[in-house]
Amino acid sequence: MAEIRTVAIIGAGTMGRGIAHVAALGGYRTVLEDVLPAALRNAQDEIRGNLDKAVELKKVSASDATAALDRIEYAGSPEEAAREADLVIEAVPEEMESKIEIFTLLDKVCRPGTILASNTSSLSVTEIASVTYRPKKCVGMHFFNPVHKMKLLEIVRALETDEETISAAAEVGGRMGKEVVVIRESPGFITSRINAMIGNEAFYMLQEGIASAGDIDKALKLGLNHPMGPFELVDLVGLDTRLHILEYLHRTLGDKYRPAPLLVQYVKAGRLGRKSGRGVYEYPEKPVQAAQN
Ligand SMILES: NC(=O)c1ccc[n+]([C@@H]2O[C@H](COP(=O)([O-])OP(=O)(O)OC[C@H]3O[C@@H](n4cnc5c(N)ncnc54)[C@H](O)[C@@H]3O)[C@@H](O)[C@H]2O)c1
């Protein structure tokens, strides 16, 4: 099995920046790329801030944090980011067309042995891999938000993924400090399928006026021992990301995943969660952005 030394990450949003943080801390040369220069600048600040906090809390030594920051490079194009990578992890928005565009490009610019991974929360890695000439080297690596804190990595075996690729992804996950589960591809894998169901049900309850968002969150935290309520979680994940997942589960697995109309309405209004300053709850520290659609 070829050794992984350089990890490139395409997309420096909520997930991409977190994956860059754990990759660099795991000792990999890490190259982060985004189509928006502002996203890269924010990512750089956030990674530095999170590493500083980890040092303060004595979870990471100051020298390890400095070494990790030194291992991260910021690239201006996916070609530049991926050219020398042994593993590329795609973390662009949850839309099949975007994933396919990136994988088509990566397949052209990367070396034949380079592993191409997607951080998709629900989409078919088999379908994404089918646009490449290396479906055996394509795999799902599903990280969780916030990446530097969450312990799990779901590794998704697509139809053609070979054993060597699964082993390499598991080894990288281990070096990033993650516990790994390997699953056979199925829409939503384990976690997104169950989580989307709970979150959608919560929106139906809110829409039906059964309880306030705060009380629904409180009930799941105190009655079912969930660490976060479903609305706190969806504000963190992004309502648009959750809606994309539900739409896909609805198409592939049937009617029980039909997105709650209230969720659709919030997304249309631009209430995307913490990242836009307002989701189910309001976040006064972030400016409210205008709706994109
Ligand atoms: N947010 C979560 O909690 C979470 C958890 C697990 C997995 N995921 C998955 O991770 C992926 C990314 O989600 P996110 O929440 O980080 O999204 P995000 O919207 O926060 O970030 C996506 C980033 O990709 C960039 N981008 C868009 N098109 C690009 C392109 N062609 N090339 C380079 N960069 C591009 C955007 O500018 C943005 O910065 C999705 O597939 C999502 O389903 C998200």
C-alpha cells in the first residue's frame, strides 16, 4: 500500500477546514483549496483559533499546534491543490453535480494511484466514482461536525472500492484521531439516515405547533440523553445541507423522508443556521445574510 503523505482538501467551508485541521495535526502535509478566497482566509483564522484553544485546554502541545499550522498550505485552484496529493478529500456542497464536476477534474490532474474521497453525508459514492477512470480508488470518508472534536469517521465502501483503498482511508482516519466504521454504500449511510429522520420529525412537530423549538430540544436532551437538541444540531450542520440530504433520501428511500415544509421555507428565506446568522435560532454575533435563492 502506497504511503499517504500529502492530503488535499477541496472546499474550505464548515467541514473542509476541520478536515484540514485534523489532517495537519495527524502529521500530513495538507493543502486546502476553495473557490472563494474569503472562505480560505476564514478557514485559516478558524484553524488557528481552534488550535490555540486546544493548546489552552492542554489537549494539544504548543509545538504540535505550531507544527500543524506549518503543514497547511492554501491553494488557489483544485489543480494546484491536488497535483501532488496522495489522498484528496472533497468537501464542497452536497449537490451531485458539484461532486461530479470536482471528481472529473481530480481524475485528470491526480496521479493514477491517488485516492479520491468524498465527505458527502448521503450521496452515492458509486455514482460520483463512475465519472472517473479509478472507481477502485474512490471512497466515502464521512467526517462529523465539528471535525476536530467528533470522534467518528464513517468509511463508505462504494461498489468498486478496493480493500487497499479502504485500509488506507482507515489508517488516515486513525492518524487523524478518529474511530472508524466501514459500511457498504446505502443512502445516508448509518448516521445521516437516522439523524435526518429525527431532525425532520422535529420540524414537523414545530410546524404542527406541538411545542416550541426550545422545548423540543430540551425534551431530546433531558429525556433521551442527546447531547444536542435537533434544532441546535441543524443550525450547526446548516439547514440547506440537511435539506439536500432529506431530498436525496426522499428520492432514494421513499416517502417517510419527505422534507418538512417548514424546513424548506426556512431555507428559502436564507435561514441556513449559524453560518448565516439565523436558522431555527438567532446568532447575533454573525451578520444575517440575504437569501441566495
Ligand atoms: N455541515 C456538516 O455538519 C456536515 C457534516 C458531515 C458532512 N458534511 C458534508 O460535507 C460537504 C461540505 O459541507 P459543508 O457543511 O462544509 O458546506 P459549506 O457550505 O460550509 O462549505 C462548502 C465550501 O465549498 C466551497 N466550494 C463550492 N464549490 C466549490 C468548488 N467547485 N471548488 C472548491 N470549493 C468549492 C464553498 O465556497 C464553501 O466554502 C457536504 O457534502 C456535506 O454534506 C457536512
